[in-house]
Amino acid sequence: MSESSSSSDSQIQLEGTLILADPTLRDGFFNRSVILLATHTADDGAQGLILNHPTGHNVGHFLKDEAFSHLEKIPVHIGGPVSQEQLTFSAFWWNPNDGLHWQLRLPAHEAIERSKQPGIIVRAFVGYAGWTAGQLESELRRDSWIPARPASSLFGKEHNQDLWADILRDMSPYHRIIAEAPEHPESN
């Protein structure tokens, strides 16, 4: 990596940003994904959660103990390809003064408490998305991802495959065209 790439990468700050998979990124995990980057530094890499890949199951399918009954209806999403053997909870809320907030890897008892608080959304995830130092920056230079600032309406929308297109439509006329293009134009 050249000196100028390295110094410009250190200035990129994406923590708290959404990244949307470019339509050319058709990998099974990341196809039309919306990822919240929960951590990002040039030295340590990045970690995030795919928000729009529901498994079709709720927490109750996995945790049958009565102690988890308050969480049983929470939908489980595929958070990414790393550590898929773990079910974790995360909480999200919007503050009008400074935007989106999140708390990752909550223990079940804390997820129960958070889920009872107004304005806080608790989600369950299997796995997460991760990048080593410089990897995400390289993918951004290749236009594999479309960065977007989260809007206050993010957690009022369904977190399924439609979320990708919904966010793109609101970004610009160019992004609206991308959102409305068929997923496999070669099949038409």
C-alpha cells in the first residue's frame, strides 16, 4: 500500500455508518446487504452486523428455557459470516441530538431489560461481519460498498431484503435507479 493510501485510509471514519452492498457484490452473505458498522479503525479493521438477512426464526426456536421467554418473539438475523455458532443480542435506539446508538453482544438478562425500555429495539444475530485492517478501505476503493448515514426511520422499517432498496431510493436519483434495477438483469 502506498504512503498516500495509508494516510488517507487513516482519515476514513465509518463507525456508525451503514454500508450497502454494491449490486455487483453477489456473494451469498453480502448480496444486497445493509450493514451497520459498529466499529471501525484504520489500525484494527471493522466489525458490523448485517441488518436485513432474517433467518425466518425467532429466539424462541433456539432458546427454549423459561428464563428467555421475554425474548422468544425477537427475530433472529444472520449478522455475518464470522462466529455463526453464537447467538448474540444487540440494542439500537435513536437520539434526535446525535443519531443512532447501539450496544452489541448483550447478555440475555440485559437484552430483556433493554427490550422493556421505550424506543429501544433489541435484535438477535447469528454471526457478524468483520474486516481486517485496511480490508474494508480497499473494498471501498473498488466500489464494493455504498456508504450511507442511518436515518431515524431505520428501525421503523422491515429488516428484510427490501431494506437495501428502501435506503438506496432515498439517497439520490442515481441510487433509485440501482434500487429499482432487477437483481439479475441478464435473466430478462
